[in-house]
Amino acid sequence: MEIKNILKKLAYICIFLAVFTLFYGFMETSIFGSYLILILIVILFISVSFILLALSEILEWLHFLTRQK
């Protein structure tokens, strides 16, 4: 399996974790203490997923550029 596919799958897992944390956090706010911590955790998951998707696209472009030479 190629690294870019692994990065994309990890990004999708992070998005799933963000959505799951958001829904579960609104139902059980006593675990997170406040909505601020919940929102920060969701933003962390989303930002990690965007970074992973960007890395997979960069790897795809690098593979494309090195193949052309």
C-alpha cells in the first residue's frame, strides 16, 4: 500500500474522530469539563486531517513530477 493512501485513510479516521468527539461531547459534557476543551479537541482532529491530506497531495505531485523526467 502506498504512503499517500495510508495518509488519506488516516485523515479520514481523524475526521471521523472529530465528528464522533463532537457528537459524544455534546451529549456528555461532564467528561470534557467545558465546551472550550471540546471545541479545541475537534479543531485539533480537523487540523491534523487537513495536514495529512495536504501531505498525501504533495507526495502525489512529487511522484508525478519525478515520473515525467
